[in-house]
Amino acid sequence: MKDDQEEAFEKILSTQLSRNIDFVKFAETKNAALLTFSSAWIIGSINLLTGQAALPAGYAIAFCIALPLFAAALCAFCRSFRRF
């Protein structure tokens, strides 16, 4: 009887471990997508700010404010990846 309980408990733990691994994979994929999004906006903002074309009124200020925020998000996403 004890063996049946141990096997059932082991099966439950194995299932839970599998779910946790899948959740971590999803979280890392989400962070990679957000990292890519943030990097693209940083590069785009820098290109717009340093480009020859004149930006509409207020856009330069908005990009100057958004650029550090995207950089902070980039740092947060990089810190959230697992380390092995």
C-alpha cells in the first residue's frame, strides 16, 4: 500500500515539474520578445533623433524621455533571464 502512495506522489511531482518547466519556457520566450521589442525601439529612437529629417514638434522631447525608459526595460529584461 505504501508503494502505491509513493508512486502516486511521484507521478504528481513529475507532472508538477513538467508544468513548471513549461511555465519557465513561456516566461523566457516572453522576455526574449520584450527584449527584442525594446531593442528595436532604442535603435529606432536613436536613428530618428540623429537623422537629418526634422521631427514634428514634441517628438524629439518624447523620444529623449522614452529612450532611458526603454534602456531601463532592456536592463530589467536582461536581468530576468535564468543563469545556469
